[in-house]
Amino acid sequence: MDDPSLWTYALLALAGLAAGFVDAVVGGGGLIQLPALVIGLPGASPVQILATNKLAGSCGTTVSSATYYRRVRPDPGTFVPLMVVAFIGSAAGAVAASHIPEAAFEPIILVALVVVGAYVLLKPDLGRVTELRFTGHRHTAVAMLTGLAIGFYDGALGPGTGSFFVFTLVGLLGYSFLEASAKARIANWATNIAALLIFAVQGAVLWKIGLVVGVCNLVGSYVGARTAVSRGSGFVRVFFVVVVSAFIVKIGSDVIASLG
């Protein structure tokens, strides 16, 4: 594949910056970054696009995870098993990525985002404070099942993974939006690293492009994580609804266009 122009690099860098910020606050930065890579790299294969997106995303989730961990101090009893099984699920998803058509995912993602957005809007108190719905081993088991399923999805395709982690941790387990974002970033870091390792072994990563976008993603993630921590759960909730709504419009238009 030919090296992109400086103009293309600039656009991809801007997409990485925006994706990093969104991903650090509520997740879903891949829904900005992945389409930008598809448009900017028309000569790349789908697996190369996914692999390069994982490299850039890994840069951002590394710094946002560290920021959240230092400032929020999430409970390791939940995020460690969540992270481990998410890593395993993502590795399995990355192995399957080349065999799964992207078109099969978009309608499912759209329905999931509509349900997620509606649920959050209809429950204004959701995620304001942490009120755990499960305790002990049951809590850990639910978190691990969540990590495995979302991890597989992230390895296979990826867009919206962080948002699904946040919503599940808030809606199913009962965490506040801020604490859910902290755990989601750590789990998302594990899924990105797992998928990146598989893609790297396959030789699918476009390293130069991925690192350029990754540096910008890192900057956006750092700013986003610090903003979320300083503004609290109320800000994260509002940002979550806005981002999910934008993704619904974007993916919905794609699905409608594909039907036409």
C-alpha cells in the first residue's frame, strides 16, 4: 500500500485526537477513528484497518487507564477479572475477525445503541452513585461474563466497545458513570492489547500510520480522562447520551444506505 499524503495524515491525526477524547470519557472512539481509517486508507485490507485502529487505540487507552487508576482508584476485585477475561475474549475475536463480515454487525450495533440510549434517558438517576446490584462471587461472575462477550466483540470489530462496557457496568452492575468509565478504560486497554498482539503476529498492522494516529489518540485520551474525573458522573452521563445519540444517527444512516 502506498504511503498516505500529508493531508491524509493530518485528517487521520485529527480523528485520532477526537476519538481519544471520546473514548476516555465514555468509550466509542472507534466509531470516529475506524471510519476515518477506512476513508483515508482505501488501499488497505479490512484486517489492516482493524489492526491499525487497535494500535492507535492502545496508545490512548494506556494513558487514560493510568489516569483513571491514579485518580479514581477502582476496585481491583472487579476490574482485574474483568480485564483478564476481556483480554481472552478479544484475542479470540481478533482470530475470528477476518472471517466475520462487517455488514453483519452494523444492524446489531444499531439496535444495541438504541436500547442503551433509551434506557439511560428513561432512568435519570442511573449512574449518579455506585449502588451495586450483586455481591461476592456473583458480582465477579457477572463482570467476567460481560468482559468475555464484549472482549470478543472488540477483537472482532470494535467500534462502541467502551460505551458497551460503561453501560453494562452502570446498568447491570450498578456502578456510577465515573467509576464505570474507569473500569471500562482498563478493560478496554486489555482488549486492545490482546487484539493488537494477534494482528501483529499476522503482520496486519500498518505501524507508521498507527503510531501517528496513536500519538494523537493518546493526547485526546489524556485530556478526556482528566476532564471526566474533574467534572464527575453528571458530565460523563450527559456526554454518554450525546455520543450514543450521534453514533445511532451515524450507524443508522449507514444501515439505511446499505439497504438502498
